[in-house]
Amino acid sequence: MSRPKLPRFRGLTATLGALALAGSALLVSCSDASTGATTSASAAAPAPLLGNGGADLLECPTNTTQSTTGIIGPLGGVLSLGGFAVNIPAEAVSSLTTFTLTVPAGRYMKVDVTALGIEHFVFQQPVTVTVDYSRCPAGVTDGKALSVWYVAPVTDTPLENMGGVNDPAARTITFSTPHLSGYIIAD
């Protein structure tokens, strides 16, 4: 089975087309926040091939969902979970805001960052996100040009290449973003 490809496009038309194609590639997952227990749909269909020359989504499956929540205000702060971190600089948010960092159960190396009660949170200045991919076998990532992709909620349809700086020794990749969403590593 081949791995799905990420698109290499920038235009709104291509993005809308990719979203339309993604309707059949829903990944269903439910989580009980109090226990961290997760139930996933079996054998979810792979994301559709959206373009030639794209990068592959990094597959490092896990059956465990991890999550942490914190309140960050105008002075900034860091929300971290193991090797994952969101560094919010001073004045990036205008008032106290509750943020959640989630590493969901699933087949991809994914992280979700959300703000309580705000569907599309945009920072007043970019934040830095570090994704820990140490759960991936070294052979899967060694020597590869890793990047991070902003993905659509629920479907994981790739929307934008966020780039990133890979640190193979620490097995992390760090990138900047002006908005919160789900992000998946690709190779």
C-alpha cells in the first residue's frame, strides 16, 4: 500500500479542490479526556493522492492519545507535553486564553493545538511549535528531509507546508505559525 502524497500547491482553487477530494478520507477517532483512552475506526482509508512530487505523510502509529491544557496571557508562555511544545511569545495573545496541545492516537505523526471556544485562533505574532517524533523508528526518518504540514480538521487533508527545522539528534522538528490547527510531519 503506498503512502499518501502531500500536495505542492499554494492557490485557493487547489485548496478547495483538495478539500472536496478529502470527503471520502475521514479518519474517525474518539477520546475520553479523563482517561486518555482512545477508540479508532479500523483501517481508515488513506488520504487521497493530491499531487505529483508531494512529500509522504510520516506514519508512526500509536493507540494512545496524550493531551495537556494551560492558560497563557499577554506575557506569553510555553505549553509542553513530553518533547512537544508550543512557545507563545509576549503579546501574541491579548487576554488569558486556555490552550490545549494534543497528540492524537492514529497512524500519522500529528499534533493538534487549539484555543478553548475559538474555532480559528490567529496569534498577534507567530508562535513556535516543536513536534517530537521519537516514537518513529530511526530507519523511517534517518536521512529524510522532514517538514510539517498544516492539515484540515477531521480529514487531515494537507493545506499548507509550514517547513520546519529538523533536529535529528533530538528527534524533533520546529516551525513557526500564526494560527492553531492540526499539523502532520511529512518526509
